[in-house]
Amino acid sequence: MKISVIGSGYVGIVTGIGFAELGNDVIFIDIDRGRVDTINNGDAPIYEKGLEELMKKNKGRYHASDDYREIKNSEITFICVSTPSNPDGSINLKYIKSASSSVGDVIRNKAGFHAIVVKSTVIPGTTEGVVRPLIEKNSNKSAGKEFGIAMNPEFLREGSAVEDFFHPDRIVIGFADEKTKNMLSELYSDFNCEKLFTDIMSAEMIKYASNAFLATKVSFANEIGNICKKLGIDSYEVFKGVGLDHRINPSFFRAGIGFGGSCFSKDVKALVSKAEEVGEEPEILKAVLEVNEKQPLKLIELLKEHIPDLKGRRIGVLGLAFKPDTDDIRETRAEPVISALLAEGARVVAYDPKATEHFRKIFPEVEYASPEKVLESEAVLIVTEWDEFESLDYSGKIVIDGRKIEKARQARIYEGVCW
Ligand code: NAD
């Protein structure tokens, strides 16, 4: 199939290259000219395991452009632009709106059917209430007849996004017309997983409910973990026992310093905002966010039990990415941790294998150094669970661990946040 992908960030590039690997022709459209050039050189615009290799392997099956008119050469367009938060937490649809209008402009003069699929995470009602009317207005065509519209939420996890593309737990397709449904069924025919066909708003909500549940599980684990810490219990032992219950499932119980990343926080906030708009008080969701805001500061609380006055003290931070195997620092817990250290007057020296350059832009006052140099500080905080942190030498150090790095237990003084 000929596919176009609008927005070539974490979701767009992985989806597009995945479809190219499955034998489709893919056109990436992005407004970021630098990103377009990077892709056309066969380089990955983001760091994601296995992506660059797939890009090299499939060179010739895809190209990128900032010219929306190229969409005309495809049969199906995936909208994968970002959907950030407004300052009040509600969803900001400016990229979705501009992408929808541009798609409408282009298909105005296209003969034949064109399917448009929203893959970005959008609050229920957006695909039919915002995307569809903008395409109809700009194309002067009607949905369901001359073009089709669908919503296909994405569940990939950064850090294992390529693997997740090829082996998803499920594929959800919210559709309104049979033709688009059939095109998507054909496109996904090679995937050997549960495929759920729903109406469009249910597909939109499945994504929010999934992320909200996972975020809830993390905040729940952290709250139980905080109680365990005060009682001298290792919460990981507790959750091993809890997860053995088949009604519960063991994953996502890693207590620590909270969730980061581009999705959980913004999606829960957007859902809270939508709930309030329709007159519902989302008490659990609000508590999930509140626990998550406080949790990274547990590291500072524990650090101060050993070094009460941080002024002028040299404190090391291991890990800046919001999770291992990515260079993404959006909503990383390193940000509140380092802000708190700086506010207390500490001198911060930090290391991350992939995210340093992104982080340097927002925290130029931090010293960036090798892990060995970071370990020479007076105390070290572990913020991200990169594998390589399991092979450092922590002996003789003070380590406050936010992510359960087993090797760090060899430190002279070791504290885990929830264990
Ligand atoms: P991103 O910020 O990494 O990428 C977005 C891309 O869209 C950028 O390259 C940007 O230049 C481009 N763009 C913006 N406006 C455009 C326009 N009008 N036309 C063309 N290109 C445009 O975003 P992301 O992390 O890939 O997320 C995209 C969507 O997918 C969001 O709704 C997000 O919530 C959702 N999602 C993300 C993940 C994830 O792990 N990152 C997982 C599942 C779902």
C-alpha cells in the first residue's frame, strides 16, 4: 500500500518505517525541515533501538518531505503529530488542526478515495468533531463518501517502540465507514494479535483509559511503596506477591520516583480536563497526578537525612532520560530532582548515555560528566534505570536510589525510595 505519515516523531517514524519493512511505500510529511533531511539521509530522527538499522535496510521504500502535496500519491494517511497540553492541562489541538486542514487542502484535487487515520492521542470527540469537519471544509468533500476517516490509537512504548510495532498486544481501529475499515484490515493483516473494531470515540477513549490505568498503577505502587519504606519493608517483595494474583498482573508495579514521558502526565491531565468540562469530578485521576508530582522529591528527602544542608555540596545524578533506552526527556523526573537540588544550592554533576545533549539545553548550569566522575560526588541519586548502571562501582559511596539498581546496594550508605 502507499502510505503517508504526518509527523515523524517517536510514533510517526516508527509506524512509517514499520510499514515500510512490511513492504509498503511510505512518505513522511513533517514541518521540521531538519527532520526531513535526516530521514532522507537514512538517519533516525530520534534514538530508538533497531530503528536506524531498519531505516538503512528499507532505504528506497520511504522518503520524507515538507510538501503536503505528496500525500496525493498515497492511499492512506496517518496523522501522528503531537498533542501537547495547554497550560490548564487540556489538550492542545493546534498541530492536529493544522495537519487536518493541510490534508483537506491536498485531497481537494485528488481523484479517488483517500483514507485518513488519526494515530495521535486525541480526546474523545476530536476525530469526528475537529479533524473531520476541517478536512470536509478544506477539501469540499464529504467523509464516508469521497474520503474516509478512522482512529487507530498507538500503544508503543518508547525504548521498545520498534519491537512493539511488530508485536502489539492489540490493534484498535475506530471506524465510521466500511471502506476505510477494510483498508486498515488489509494493512494490518500480517499482524498476529487481537484486533478490535469499534466506533471512533471508543477507540479514542481506549487510549486514554489505558494510559490512565497504567499511570494509576504506578502512583498506587508508589503510595504503597512509601508506606513500605516507613515500615522497613521492600515494596518489590510485596508487589511480587501481589502480582501473582491473576486478576492483577505483575507488570507496572515498579515503585520508584514516578512516571515521566510525553504521554502519561499529559494524557491524564487532558482526561481530567475533559471530565470536568462534562461535569464529572475525576478524583482518582487527580490523585494519580498529585502522587506523581511529589514522588521524585522523596530522593531529596532521603538525601537530606544524610546531608542535611546541600548548599555548596557536590551531588551526582545518574540518568536524565525519562526512562532507559530513549533520549526523550519530556516530563523526566530528573527535572524536578535537579531543580530541587539547585534550589537548595547544591552543585550538580550528571550523566546519561543518550539524553545529555537535550538536557543541557534546559539545564546549562549542570556539569555533565562520565559516570565515574559522577560517582566521585559526595552523594549520588539514581534517576533512570539504565542497564549500564548495574555495572558501576558504588563501593564507599552514598547512593539514594530512585529506580532499584541492585549493584548500588554495595554503596557505603544505600537508600531506596520504596524499599
Ligand atoms: P513528537 O513530538 O515526537 O513528534 C511529532 C512530530 O510532528 C514532529 O516531528 C513535528 O515536527 C511534527 N509536526 C507537528 N505539526 C505538524 C504538522 N502540522 N504537519 C507535519 N508535521 C508536524 O510526538 P510523538 O511522541 O511521536 O507523539 C505523537 C502523538 O502520538 C501524540 O498524540 C502522542 O500522545 C501519541 N503517542 C505517543 C507515544 C510515545 O511514546 N511518544 C505513544 C503512543 C501515542
